[in-house]
Amino acid sequence: MSLSIGIDLCDDYTAVCINEDRSLILPTVICRDKIKEKWYIGEEAYSITLKGQGVMTDKLVKLLQKNGTSTISKRIYKAEELIREYFNALMEMIIGRRPIEDIDKLVLCIRKPDISLMDKLMDILKSIGIRQENISIISHEEAFCYYTLSQDKKLYDNMVCMFDLSDEELTYYEFKVVRGTGRNIAVAEGTDLEEAFHIDILKNESGRKLGDRIILSCAKKMMEEKIFSAVFLTGKGFENLDWAKDFKEYICKRRRVLQEQGIFARGAAILAMDKLRPKSEFPYEIFCDTRFKTELSLRLLVNNRNSKLILTAAGESWYGYSAYVEFIPNEQNYVDIDIMPVDKYKDKRVARISLEEFPKRPNRCTRVGMSLKLITPGRLEIVLKDKGFGDIYPVSGIEIREEIDI
């Protein structure tokens, strides 16, 4: 039996979905038992800590982002070590005695894409025995896409939105299928709302009324003059909707409202299962914060015909992206890279990189090696190297480095 796992890792909770159906949610905390010298996570970590038998550490994702440490029983642990122990305990919890090599696909989901954080998490997952080719890391936006596309198509006839209310964060998401373009395009976008509040205020009557007013105001601001087929609610704050009567009345008008916990983990698990199938069940180009929103290409002359080489394809995942190409300039001392946004309201741009620093040679007697690497999700580093021209013109060692916004 194949084993596909979707994990939503956040500072306050971790949600897990196995093979699209079996799921669990636990607090993202870890504790080391002073007596047994064993690691515990989730509710067990709280229990051990309350008994005075261990020291608990929380906010593990932020700790990893900041390269932080935590002192436990007079020993300093790096964030990477704590997350590694956390994942070891989590794997033991969800797959039992099955060897970790049995995991066919694991899709890890984080709130927002961050290359440094994604690299660290990838290294940690590899260190506990999961093969790199079996790991994918996505964002909440992308997980929301896959979750929505797995639902009945009537749910996304029009736009779909979602409110995610966690301990201290309120995030609004929109999803739509763009029709009439000749391609199947699905777009998701998330917005962190400034009106976020700590859900502890919902423990008393005045706090519940305040929370209802805040969330209703957000709904009116974000949903006004838009047509939605469905509204999803997720996060700890929406486990019970008794506090949000006015908000509930507003979002339920002429649309379906679905309340579910673990939506992002389920979306990640759906993607994990999809990657194991011979043919994808999602014939859509996905556009979100983990996908390229522009096409980058290089103009070429092939067999005396104008052509282009795609360097980045719009809709492809940018995590782990790098590219290398070699070419010979023809009657020009520059390289033009065409930047074509998928958004039809944004204009095409050309990034021109001068080759003036290269040695002067006859036309078509310089070979250029061009490598591309992502620095941030919206910024690309391009390195152009003089590769000479056989034995006639040796390599000069000159490099030209440029950064472009994409």
C-alpha cells in the first residue's frame, strides 16, 4: 500500500493527513523528559512539562527561521536539532513501526514560502531518512489550490474564499479558475489581515462580540462586490462558530459555507497522492506564491529561424530552480532576456545584460555560459561566463553577474 503524507507545519499547530483520509492535529511543541531522556511532542509534551519532568520548547518554525537555540537540561540545542527530533517523533506517531523508507511521497506545507526555511526543512527531512525525490515543500496558497480543485466543480463555478483564524493570525484567501484563455488556469492569493486578534478573547462575552465585529468587518471589506460560490472556514478560531453570529449570517447569503480543520494538510496530501498517479488529475496551471508568475525566455536563431528558449515557465514551481545554457551571440554584445508576465494587465519587459567586459573577438567566436539561480521568489541572479571558442580563443575567466526582478 502506498504511503502519501501531507503535513501543515505552523508555529502553533501541526496538521497531518495520510493518504487523503486519516488525519490529526497537534500543537507544535517538543519536550525532553529529564528522567527517560526521551522526546515528546504535542499534547504529551504539555503533559510531561506540567508534571515537572521536562522542559518544553514551542514556536519551532520561528526558531528555525532565526537560527535560534533552546537550552534544555543545561544543553543548548540548535533549532535544526529540535525540528529533527520533532519530525522523528511525528513520523513514529503517524507511521508506527513502518520504515521511513516506505514513504512514497511527503508534501510539507508552510504558511509562506521562504527559500532559506525551505532549504533547512528539506535538509532535516532528508536527515531522518526520507529521499529528496519523495519530498515537496509548498505554501498554504498552493495547498488551498489543490484542496479546492479536489472538491465538486460546482463549488468553484465562481470565486472561492477562505478565512483562516489561528491563535494570533487572520488570513484571507481567494481562489478562482480563469476561463476563456485557452488554458486551464487556477489562481490563489492570500492576504494577512491587520485586524487579526488573539482567539483567547473569545473566552468571554465581550470578547466574542468584539471578535464577531472584527471578522464581519473583514468579510465585508474583502468580499464586497465579488461573487463567490463558496466560503471555507479553517483554523482553531473557527472550531466553533457560536461567537460569530453576524459574520456567519453575512457569509451564508446565497453561497455555500464549509467549515473544516486541516484544510492545508489535506491539500498537501491530495498533491502527494496526485504525484503518485501516472497521470495528474489536476489539468490546471497553478498560479500562487510558490509558482513563477512570469515566463523568461532567450531569443535564439536556430537553423536560420527565429526561436526562443524558455528559461522559466509561468506556473512552474520555483523552489529548487536553477538553469544553465550555452550559446554564441550573433552580431551583438549583449544578451536580451524576455520577461512575459502571466497577468495580461502587465507589460512584457526585456532585461538587457551587456557583454562589453568580454574580450573583443570576431562575430560568432565567443561562447557564453549562462546560469540562473533564484535569490528570492521574485529575484533572479544571472551569471554570464566567457567560455572562449575552442583552441582558437581560450577562456578568459571573465564573469558578469546581474540580478533581475521577475
